[in-house]
Amino acid sequence: MKKIILLLLIYTPLFSQKKNSDYFEYHRQINKAEELFFLENKVDNALNIYDEVFQNYDFVFLKDLLIAAQIAKFNGKPFEDYILRSFEFGFKIDDLKKIHHFQDLYKGFSTDKVKINIFKNARQKYLDSIDYEYLDYIYNLAVQDQIDKYKKDYYNRLNNSFTRFINKVEQKGFPGEKLMGLTDTLIFKERGLPFKDINSRSRKNKITKHFLFTNRFDFVVIMPFLLHHGCASFVYKDLFMSEIKKGNMHPQDLAYINDFYKSQNSFLPYYCSNIKFKGIYTSSPKTGLLTGKNEIENANKLRKELYMTSYEVFLKKREFALKNKFMLNFGFLYSARL
């Protein structure tokens, strides 16, 4: 018992006294860490930056903790603190089995009373951080959108519901993992309200096929609704950028939405008729990797404006992930956050 209390006391101050709330700076620093490791193989320099970022922010995107943990473990550096911190943001001990470089850790974590106790405390903190009223609204919105899309007047309905959604974002913030937690089909069950979970709602409305989420290390329930709009990344860019600055939205998700719209240019709804997209940020969901020099230069310009790494880092991460079995791609359909 004394050992558990001692380690809890040691663990808690490790990432305490956070104060920075500017997530533009957060992403600048994370990008710098990724460049140092994936382009220059400077392991210690990269991990030092990760440590500083994780100490300076109350909310941390789970993907960054998991990437830092993989880098550290792969290179024989201390890595457990990253995993312990990840519990505060929805990661579970069972999730260790889903990441190649963590699979050998599962037995040790699942039988260690100290780690289990840390997980339970962090899990409660995580559950308490979620805005369940807002989550209920988002689930209703996502389900209704899938029902409406088969109706003749869908784009009128979508335009109206999107206006209401934007009003909600202005009031409460963008529904990303900072406010909603991760995509967890049983999150309401943990609060004693299983009928409110997304799977229960989708089964009731016979639209289960639209909510088969394979990646639960972010919050993606709202993504299909955003993709259906057609030009939200252009029309509401200022609002979304302000939400990125607050940490409520991830910049690479906005890039993915833009690229999806760009690939659908000839099929945009009537309210997007005067929209002209500036280009593609990364690999398009439809057209694949960028190839032309001008296209890549333009992508790098757009990526820099959106606090993303260069396209060259993007390619190196793809290569590294394939070669070393790293999980580096997170986000909607595993294609939003590489």
C-alpha cells in the first residue's frame, strides 16, 4: 500500500503545474519534435521537447503521448510515464494490445497493482472531464444526419442543422477529444446510461453500418457530418482556427476535411457554389500522394499556415511506420493525423 501511495505521489507532480493554453505553440513544438526524430534521428532532442510540451499543457492530444512512448521504447529510453499520462486522456490498459510496440507490456500493466491504481484514478479524472450534455447533442446530430442524408431535401436540412451546430461550437467549443473524450462506444454505459451510447442509438435507427469505428484514439463521431457539408473548412475557417488555438480541434483534422471537399469539387452542394479551395494539405482521400513540385510547395505553404509539419516529414513518417511497425496515423479512417 505504501508503495502504491509513493508512486502515485511521484507520478502526479511529474506532469503538474501546466499553464500554457496556446495550442498553436503546442503544435509548433510537437512538429519540431517530429522533425528532429523522423528527419534527423535526434532521439534525445525530440523526447526533451515532448517532455516540455507535456509538462506545459493540461490537455495533451493522445496521439502525441503514444508517438513519444513508441519513440522512447524503440530507442531504449524511459517510456512508461508517457503511457501512464495517456490514461488521463482515455487510453486503457487493454489498448496496449492494439499497438505493436506496446503488446509485450500488457501482461505487466494488467497485473501490476500500482499501475492499475494509477489507471483507475486517471480514468476517473478522464470521465469527469467529458461534457456529457454536449456529447449527447453530438450523438443526436450524427445519428439524425445519417437518417436525413437519404431524404430528397437533405442539403437544406444539412445547411440548417450545420448553422445550429456552428452556434453550439461558438458557445461550447469544437467537439474534439478535449471536450468529448475519445470515440468510445460504451462511454455512457460507464455513467450508468447505456441507452445513450452511439451504438444503442444507431441500432435503434437501423444505421449501425455508419458507426463502425475502428480507431478509438481520438473523437471522430462528428467527422461524417463535417464531411457531408461540402465547404465548412472554407466558410468557417476562422472559427475552426480559433478552436485549434484553444486545443479543441486538431489542425490535421481540418486539413483532412478540406482535402475531402477538394476531392469532391464537382459534387459540392448549392451553398458551396462560389467556393474555391486553395489546394491540398496532404494525401487526398481520393487522389493519393502529391507528386508535382508546385503541388507539394503549395501543400507545404498551406500546412505551415495550419501548424502542421512539412510534407517531407509526412512522407518520412509513412516510411518509418511501414518499416518499423509504428502506429503513427491517427484520426478519421486512420488518415487525418499523420
